[in-house]
Amino acid sequence: MRTLVTGAAGMMGSHLLDFLSAKGITFLGTYSRPTIHHTDLQQYPLKQLDVCDYTAVKETLAQFQPDKI
């Protein structure tokens, strides 16, 4: 299963990354502006992405091909 997590650098998103990682689930975390210190998440696959940018979102979905968002 491949999961795309939006808001990954926020409070809830960062905890979700921890959970997915512990379960062995493949994921990509996206963020626009981090609300927590970015270096706390550097062990995870992250991509800066503005979800209002249709083209960037479409490209990310095509590249990562998530099963869940």
C-alpha cells in the first residue's frame, strides 16, 4: 500500500508519518510550510507541495501513484 500524506510537517501529519513508518507502510509526506522543525522529519520521504497548485499535485500523484491519500 502506498499512502500520500498531506500536511506531513504539521502536528497530526508528523505523528501519522511515525505511525505509517512503524507499520512498514510506504508513504510520501507533503507539506507547504512546516509548523514543526523540518529536521525532526528528515528520516522520512518528504516533498514540499502546495495542494492549491493543480499541476504540481497532478505530477506528484502521477509519480508516486498512491493507493490512499
